[in-house]
Amino acid sequence: MAIPVTVVDDSKISRKMVIRALPPQWNIELTQAENGEEAMAAYRDGKAEVMFLDLTMPVMDGYQVLERLQKEQLNTFVVVISADIQPEAQARVKKLGAMAFIKKPVKTSDIENVLHEYGIV
Amino acid sequence: MPDSNDTANLLNFIVDRAHVGIFVVNQKREILLWNQFMEIHSERKANTVVGQNLFEAFPELPQKWLDRKIENLFILKNFSFTSWEQRPYLFKFAHNRPVTGGVDCMRQDCTLMPVKDDNGEVQYVCFTLFDATDTSIYQSKLKETTEKLRDLSSRDGLTQIFNRRYVEEALEKEFSRARRYGNKLSVILTDIDFFKKVNDVHGHLAGDEVLRVVSQRLVNGLRDADILGRYGGEEFMVVLPETDNQGAQVLAERLRNIVQAEPIETAGESLTINISLGVSELYENTAAYAQLIAEADLALYQSKENGRNCTTLFRPDF
Amino acid sequence: MYYTNTASSKSDKKTAIMSIQPYTEDQNDALQEVVNIAMGQAGDSLARILGRFVELSIPRIHLVNVDDVIKTVTSMVNNNTEISAIRQAFSNSLRGEAIVVFAQTGADDLADLMGYDTDLAPSAEQELLLEVGNLLVGAIINGISDTLETDLSFSAPSLMAERTPLDQVLVPEQLSWSHSLLMEVNFAIEGRDAKCHLLMFMAEEAINTLRGILDEFMDGI
């Protein structure tokens, strides 16, 4: 069964880079979102069982998405992918409920490691 | 084609003998390589420094600054540089320039190069040290020449006081500043009484001497912040920052007395020379710095009308 | 919008340039992403150096031609501010010159942020500007080099101007490049911020080369 995955980033190129790094054998249904609001919409449509989330976006940023998800106790596996890789940023997103943090530029092995660690693939 | 052994030998030779300092340190700041340039100038052979901590081997190095710079390189993983212009040298080496130009030791530019392993982590820092002494000498000569040039363009050739352009620009600046901060400002215009007669009767050389002497006496009468310039043939302007016309009047009178106190000896004659002076000050409604000059000029004219050898303060009814 | 130099251009070199196409949205996007990644890494490194949380970002990159540079930078920096600037040349696949402009207040803020006495001796203040400039330029050049897989190197930075009015520093006739990538760099350290502006001057040729490099990069994704 195809797992619904949403990639959230305001940069088209960045979304492409994440998508390229997704493990080829992973059976997924892919949705793209440009900002936090679109991400939430995708979630409500049942398209975001796994979410790859950028932090700096207009309209609604990654932190706000995490807050929303946490507040409404919504159920999605969030992997934050960001250029801002400082320990504090990582700690902050973990506290907000993100399961993992991957620094850009993202490699396939990074994603594979996370998915294996959490038994998703 | 040289084989790989030859190439290795060639590279070693080049690194060792190139006319730049090359040395390498690891994360513990231990020296791993010390080329001939460094040997010669430090007077320490490679085998006496390799393996030692850089700062223990060379305690005169600016350790706090340099250690931080090295540490930053391991973290930032990118080239960094030092320049003789901010920091004249790292190592105090003798230079070999015959003409010193006031430089006591070698000036150095330095490049710090990160040497990374396969994981992209920096393992070593490679320093290249360049002798920048020549450049620094040329630079200071250039600076000297530029300053001389600036002087030439702002000074009056004959009297060596500032020229008209300079003193007018100074007034313009002081005017802006006074406007910005609400300070006082005054201007004195003065000229030598009957100067034409000096030239006609005693000749131009005498006239020149009178100008020189009067200029010098005026200079001696100024306060530190005052700016004096030769405004015209026999005319001078003084800019008095933070001074009102009362203060300016006091100074004007002092100048008048200094000039006439002693005769001027020239052309075998003893000439009595006087000056007339006009004073203006900055008001709230003074529109531009040119107005200060115009008002001082009107006041000066009044001094002439009143018999010369006196000071007049500008009044609006002139 | 096309940047076309007309017959009213003053200097010879500019009349020789016909026109330059701005980057497409995708190309801009790719460039922005490369720079974001580079700044993320530089910010992280700086945080490790300072021991404090650092935010380093470049919100937008503009491509401007040299005549517009002053206008654009002036609108970003306060008018009539005195600035200090450093310059650093880069070469190899792209040739050009980076200029980092610090408004005077920015230089003081930076010193404060980086833990220096704000009352620095002139040579120490110069060293600070050169180090920060080198850090930024180095990060971007390396970012472009690594992510776009192209060879780029840079040389030592030098001081270009100190406490000088902006329009005396950026004089179009004295800048031998035709275009510039203009980036505002925001530093924030523990809630306080400082700012500087980074201009990457290049000739039309390099702008086009970079365009090609960006296209190749996007094709490879």
C-alpha cells in the first residue's frame, strides 16, 4: 500500500532535492506543499502520513506547523529538513514533536537511516 | 615524464625551497612541516621544531589571536588570511632590504589553508607566509607623497598658509557642523591697508615679504581651532568655530595689534603695516556660509571707510 | 524585465553590452537554495565559534546591473550613512569580486555581537571586518562550489573603504564589472541583530556561466 508522503518547502528546487533523495524502493503517494498552510491542508486530506518539513517558509513556517500538529495532537511522522542546522534548532523541533532532523543538502542515506530507525521502511 | 617518485621529489623540493614560508600544524598545534624559508628566517632548523607545539617553540607569537584564528579554521573549514596592513607580522624576521624606509623587520601576509580528509574534516592548517616588506615600503612612500600633494594643493605657495579653496571649504564644513549642533561661528575678513602702495613704492619683492610676515603674525595670533587662509591678493579670512562676534572681535583686535606692533624690514626699509578687519557671526536665519563672507566683507568695507586700521562688527543696517 | 544598455550609456564598456537576461524563477530558486544551505552551515560554524545561537540568513538575492547597484544598496542601507567595505576577488569557473558593505552602526553591532570591545583600535576593527567578510564570502563561494559542483577559489580580502559615504565607495565608473548579485545578510545573535550587504560583482560572461551551472544542477536533480 502506498504511503502518503508530503514534502513541504517554499523552494521548488529544495522540494526536488528532497524528492530525489527519497529511497527509490519506497512505495509512496507524493504530495508537495509550498508552505505550512498547504501542509496542513494535505494532512487533512490524509496525504501526510509522513511529512518532510522545511522550517523557513512564508505564510506559515515549519515551527508553526509543528506547533499546530502538536496542539491538535495530530498524527503524522515529521522529519524536519533544514539549512539551519544548529543544535538549538534541532532541539527546538524535537521538542515540538518532530521525530528527526536532517540537514540540507539532504542525502538518500540520511533519509534511509531515519526511516529504518523508526521502522517505516 | 617524471615517474611518481620523481614527482614526489620534485614537489618536496618545491615546497621546501620556494621563496615563501610554508609550515603546517595539526589540531594540537604541533608543527608538521617547516620549509627552508622558515628555517632561514627563524634560524631554527626543521628538525628542531617539527613535532613541537607552535606556541612553545615560538613564545613570541601572538598566541591568543593566532590560536583563535587556527581554531576558527578547523571549524569554518575555509581559507583565512592575515595582512601586514592590519598586523605587520606574525614572526619577527629580519628583512633584507637595503633601503629600510623606516621598516624595522619583515612585513608579512599570510594565507591559512585548510587541509581536509576524505570526510571533509580539517586535519591540518597549512600556512603560507609572504614577504610583504617591499609593498609596505612603497605604500608608506605613496602615503607620504599623497600627503605632500594634499599640502601643496591646500597651501598658498608664497605664504604657506592655507589657500582660498581650503579655507572656504573649511568654512563650509564648520557652517554645516554649527547648523547641525547649534554652535556659534564667526568669520573675520581682513586686508592689508595701502598694500598697493607697498608694491608700487618698494617693489613686488617687498610686497611678497610683507605678505609672508603678515601671514606669519596672523598665524601666531590664532587659537588652536581657528582656520586662517589667504583669501585674495592681500586679503585673509579667519574661520572661528564656536565663537560669537564678541569673541571674534577680541581676536580681531589682537591680530590687528600683532601685525602693527613691529615694523616689517624689507627692501632696506622699515615698513609700518596695518590691517583693517570685518567680523560677521552666524545667526539662526543665516542662509548659507557665503552670507557670512559677504557680511564680513561689508564690515571690512566699513572699517576702511572709518579710516582703516580698525575692526568693525557687521550690523544689519550696513 | 530586460536590462538593456542604450546609446545614452556613458562608458565604452557598457555600450558593448547588448542585454542580459535575468534569471528565471527556477534559476533564482536554485541559487537562493544554494546560498541558504551555505549560510546554514556558516551560521552553525559561527555558533560553534561564539558559543551562542546564531542566525545567519540571506532573505533574497537580486541581480542588478552596475548603475542600479548604488540605488539599490542605498535604499537598503540608511541614506547618508558612512560605510566601511571590504573587497575579495574570486576566480576559476566564475570570475568576479565580492564587496561586503558594513554601515558604521553595523560594524559596531557586529563587534558587540562577536564579543569584542566596541571601542576597537582601528587595525583591530579592520581585522574584524576582514574576518567577517572573509567568512561570508568564503561560505558562499564554497557553497556554490560544493553544491553546484563547480571549481571556485578566492583570494585574500582587503579593505576598500573606511567610514566613507556610500556614493564615494560604489562608483559605477570605477567598478569594472557590469552586474552584481546583491544580497542582504542578516546576523542575529541571541535576539540582537546586525546586518551587512554582500555584492558579488561579475561580468556578463560570468552571469551567463552561472546560469548554465544552475541549469546543469537542476537537470541533475
